[in-house]
Amino acid sequence: MKRHLTLIAVAVTTLLAAPAHAQSSVTLSGLADAFVGSMRMAGAPGRVDQVGSGGLTTSWFGMRGVEDLGGGLAATFALTSFMRVDTGSAGRFDGDPFYSRDANVGLSGSLGSVRLGRATAPNFLPTILTNPFGDSFTFSPLVLHANVNTSAWSYRTTPADTGWGNQVLYTTPSFGGLTATLQYQFGEQLNTTGNDSKKNVGVNLIYSSGPWSAAAYYERDQVSNPGNSAPLTTVVAGVAVPETKKDWMVGGSYNPGFAKFFVTYGGAKTEVADYDAKTTSLGVSVPVGAGSILAAIARTKVEGAYDGSRTTGSVGYDYFLSRRTDLYAVLMQDRITDRSHGNSIGLGMRHRF
């Protein structure tokens, strides 16, 4: 009997000690962000008092997974959705695809990674990494100028969303802190004219070393997002004309310890709509107590069929109750040439899970 128990113990120990060649893991995670605010953008006819979602970060949830295939190769997937915690609705807005944040599979290894499906556009990471308000589509001046049109301003500088569907992405390994991502989005439209099909192409560069970081991107956009990648168009004399838009940005940050400083410069140009926009932004994040004072300003100057400018500034305080939970307060002013000024305020809470 003792011999049998010894043999069983040896067998179990051998199995437990055997190398696992196909380990896998799936992570469920997300973020909920809600705020109460009084919002008025420049040129708006009135003020909106509201409970909103995504004051500092767009709320989201979902899952990511990785499987070790051996030899340094891994399979990956991501399925994540945006949501509006103020109403419980899916997506950033009505009509947003359910998995509008991520829906992709890929392979990664020593030569980099390749992903297929929906993922971030080239503009997204460089934009959020080079301003103190990160990916706030409510209070970040740089993000608002890049991605959000208003009733008085239709010159956002990234016309094809912060995420692209139907795309192939290749990300290089890190070279001394520098990585590059090349992206190609298929328009997937029926081609009956013999012309090249519409598509989006882009690249971004991200560098980080010690207190310094830098980022840049370039896009050539011909199809819209999200949805079915319909061609971008501009209405001329009542007719929708196919449009090609180019946008780019360079920026960086420096953190000497007592504060973190941000700066960006970029542009956007259209062929049919006939305008050339240039955007400059400055920002700073100063640690104070258990949180940070945040301040940023962005100015976009447009020349062409329309000549005018927009200047937006925000200042706030982000206080961390724990590593996963923070409270924030932000004041924002928005100005557009020949339009009434807009002033907004928001108080909110953000929780990561």
C-alpha cells in the first residue's frame, strides 16, 4: 500500500511539474465614469444641465485573452464595448456598434504583433498620451478639437473616428523605447467603376524613455467609422462628393518630477471641403496631495473656404481615493470666432474594475 501511494505521489508530482506549452488566460475588465455637469459649448443656443457618462474616460467593459503557443508566439483577442452609465445604453451614441472599442484577433511574438478586426485608429494613442486630460471626450481641449464637432464648429481634425474596423495592424517590437504601428483599413465597398477602392491608411510612432515621451501619427482617410466604412463625402451643390482627408500630429511630454508638461502641434487638410487646419496644444499636470491639478489649452486655426479659430481651455483636479477610484472637478471655457463663449463645469467619479 505504501508503495502504491508513493507511485501515485510521484506521478502527480511529475504531471504538475510538466511544462505547459499552451497556457491561456482571459481577463474581464472595464471602467465606469459618470459626472454631473452644466455644459455649454461656444455658439450653443443654451445650457444643458445633465448627468453624463465619460467625463474623463469613456466608460467601457469587455474581455481580452492570450494563449501561449510556445516558441515565444502567442495568440490574442480583444472584445470590448463602450457604454453610457448615465442611461445604461450601449455604445458612445445611438447606432454605435456593440464592440466599437475592440473586436480583433491576432498573433504576437519577437517580431511584433499583427491584429485583424476593429481596434484604435492611428490618431488615438498619440492624442491621449500628449495631453493631461487623457482620453476625455468631455473636457480635454485637444481631444475635443480632434474628434468632436459641435453645432457651431464642424472642423474636427480627425474625421474617421478614434477606432477603425475592417483593418490590419502591425506593431513593431520596441527599439529602445520606440514602437511603430502600421494600419490599413479596407473600405469593402463594391467597385464597379474600375477605380481603386476607398481605404484608410495610417501610422503612429510612440517613444518613452525616462522622463521623456513623444508620439506622432499620420492618416489618409477616405472611409468613415464606425459602421460599414462608407466613403467620406462632402456635400457640394446638394451632391455628396467623395472626400479624402489627411491629418497628422506630433507631440510629447516631459516629467522632471514636480510636474508633467505636454505640447502638441498638428494639422488637417481636405481636398473637396477646401480647408487647412492647424492645432496647437499645451498642458500640465501637477501632483498635489493624493491627486493632480490638470490644465490644458488647445487652439485650432482654419483657413480656406472658412476662416476662423477655436480656443478651448480646461482646468481641474483629479483626486484618487484608491488606485482604482478617483473623483474629479473640471472647469472649461470654449471660444469660436464670432460666436458666443461657452462655459462648462463637471463633477464626477471614475472607477476601474
